Amino acid sequence: MIHETYDPIVQQRSGLPLLLVPLRPQRGTALVLERRDGRLDVVVAGVPVPGRRSGGHRASYLVDTSVHGLTFAVPARSADPWSFSVTFRLSCRVVDPTVVVRSSCRDMAAAVYESMAGVARNITPKFGVLAADRATIEIQDVLRDARSPDGLDLSVVSVDVEAADAQDLMTTRRNLLLEQINREARRDVAKGSRDEMLAHFMAINGGDPSAYLRLEREAQERDDKNHLDLVKVLLESGGLPAGESSRISKRMLEHMLPSSQHLRSGQYRGRLPKAPPGVPGGARPVIDATGQAEAEGD
């Protein structure tokens, strides 16, 4: 599909005396005079037209030699069931007006379309529609080393390769990309310590740690319940050796109440307050009505 083009032959006159053609071609144009024997003479901008009175020419062509833009899209196959649309944006200038006149070119984009389409269609079948960027780069590399068509100065402004009629595929691709970004962002958190997990929960909850602490507490409660259920089954089975029931109960208590180990091991014994002198059993002294101290609890 052609979006932008131009007709390089601005004016064509046949069977008319040259008195009706301009004295001099204007800037950005060239005058091509066709002799009666078929030869072509080119008069560039600013140069007087020769032999205007003597005749000898049967036709004249005023050719546009300024720079113009060309834009067109080429449908091309991909390695997938979907197809590509390759959009070329080119700048074009006629450097040999006789080529344009001999080919009777009246649509410049159509004149270069097939050569550009051939490049695109040789490359795109190697790529899936999700690899449009790679296809674009390869097309640009080929065109960078290519010669301009005869009589033209053709430059590539841009090449865009896009998936055609595959909006659902592109939406899926974006969703997969977002999922991958989220997964990568959370991988370090998943591998981290409890503090990193807590920091993550606080970051996504405005600094509030309660969500993580609640999950942590619920997980601990489930774990404790599972342990209790297991111990209950073992104790009620009646198949445990002597003393094994006591040992299991003790281990269970240590698991659920870690601080009880300190109490039984005597680690806190040295931290208890000592009884004042003369007060047996650590009882607190009181003052009786006579002002004498006596132990409370006697």
C-alpha cells in the first residue's frame, strides 16, 4: 500500500513548438527535449533552452529533480502463521531525468516498490512475528549496502516491521513481558531472609507489617496444630515404649514454648530477687503496730 508518492514528470508537451516551453528550467527542475530521431537532450535549471526557434525537437518533458518523500507498506510472510507489514520511508531525488522520461515513470513510489518489496520478502520469512525488531535490523543492513536504482538518488529514512492482524498476539506478548518483569523482581525476595520478606510486604503495604505478621502467625498456628495432632495420635496408639511418651511430650513443649527451656534449665534462677537478711523463704518484711519488722506469712 502506497501512502506517499509523487509524479516526477511535472509537464509533458508533444507536437508543439518550443516557443511555448519555458526559457529556462526553474530550480529543482530539468527540461528534457526529445529530438526527432529519439535522442534526449537535458537542460538543467538556469540554462537557456537551445534552438527554441530552429525546432528539431518533437517533445519536451519538465522533470522534478527536487527531494521528495516516499512511504509505502509491503505485506510479507513470517515464520509464523501471522504476517508482517514492512513500512518503508525513503527520500528520493531524480539525478538523471532521461531515465524517468524513457521509462515514462509517473509514480515514483510504484517505481521503487518492487525492489524494496523483494528485499523485505527475502528476509522476513526467517523471523517469527515476535522477532520484528531483528527483521528490521537485517533489512536495514541489506539496504545500507544496496545501490540506488538507475537515475535516482534513493536514501532510506526508516524501516518498520510490525505484525499485521496479530493484535491478540501482541497483547499476550505484553502480558508475558510484564509477568516476567514481576517474577524477576520477586525472585530476590523469595531467596532472601525473613527480614527481606518483611521489608517487601512493608514496601507494598505502605510500611504496614501487619499483613506479613498475620501470615507468619497463621503459619505458626497451623504448624503447632499439626504437631499436636501427630503427638495425640502417637500417645493414643499405645504402642510407645516406656518413657517415650514423656520424652515426646517434653519435646513438644520445647517446640511450642521455647522459653520453658530456660526456666527448666535454671538460666533465670540467678535473676530472681534474693530475700533480705532475716527473712526466711524470701517472704516480704512488714512493719507491725509496734514498729518492729516481722516476716509476712508467719
